[in-house]
Amino acid sequence: MSQHNVTLLLGSNIGSPELNIAEAVTRIGREVGVVEAQSTLMHTEPVEFVTNNNFCNIALRIKTGLSPISLLNRIKKIEVEMGRAEDSLITKKYEDRIIDIDVVLYGDIKFLSARLQIPHQKHLYERKFSRELLSDLSNTLKTQI
């Protein structure tokens, strides 16, 4: 089975966001693929919706043998198991969440379906905090070489 380099972005803004992120990283390492590198944690204000709860975010680089859809299914399972009730793709609105895991990059492939778009355009081009996390992750990967 071939392995793919995948970049994920995680966010949490309810409960204990730092602990939620740590739990999600552990589950990803156990159920999705090897966590090769991670950015530093970043605290950010909410984007595209109003709430008093700021986010804790992190970027991860993992290696996985899962296909894009299998990867998405596993990630959504983790979100639900951790207590995420609604998916913004379904509700068409953003709201507070215990965990959000987005696939940003999957090797060099481009993939488009009703449930998944790779590369994730908003994280790569529209959201400043995402670009900062991805830059930090890239620098972390460079220092590991």
C-alpha cells in the first residue's frame, strides 16, 4: 500500500480546546496515519461567524495509506466520537465545535467531490491564520531533514 503525505488543520473552540486538539492528534496517529510533524498551537479569533469562544488551531503532516474519501470518513468518525454534533458542510453554517479536522493537502493530487476539495482553497489562500500554521509546519519539516 502506497503512503501519502497529507496536511491537516485542526481547530477547537469549546470545552478545553488544547486538550481537544491533543486528543484528536492522538486519535489521528492511532487511526489515520503516522503524525510526522506538527506546527505550534495557535490561538485565533473565529472566522466567518460570531462567537465569544476563540479557537486553538494546529497543522499536522501525516503519512497515510488511506484514499482521500477513506481519510475523510475516518476524520469525520473521530469528530463525531469526540462530540461534534454538526458538520458545517451539511448545515451550511459555521458554529462552535469541539473539534474540526480539515484535509488541506494530499500529496500533489487535486480532488473534488461533494464532500471534499483538495487542495483546501480557503486554508491555502483566504485564511491568514491557516497560512501562518502551514508556514510553521513547513519550517518544522525543514528542520527535521
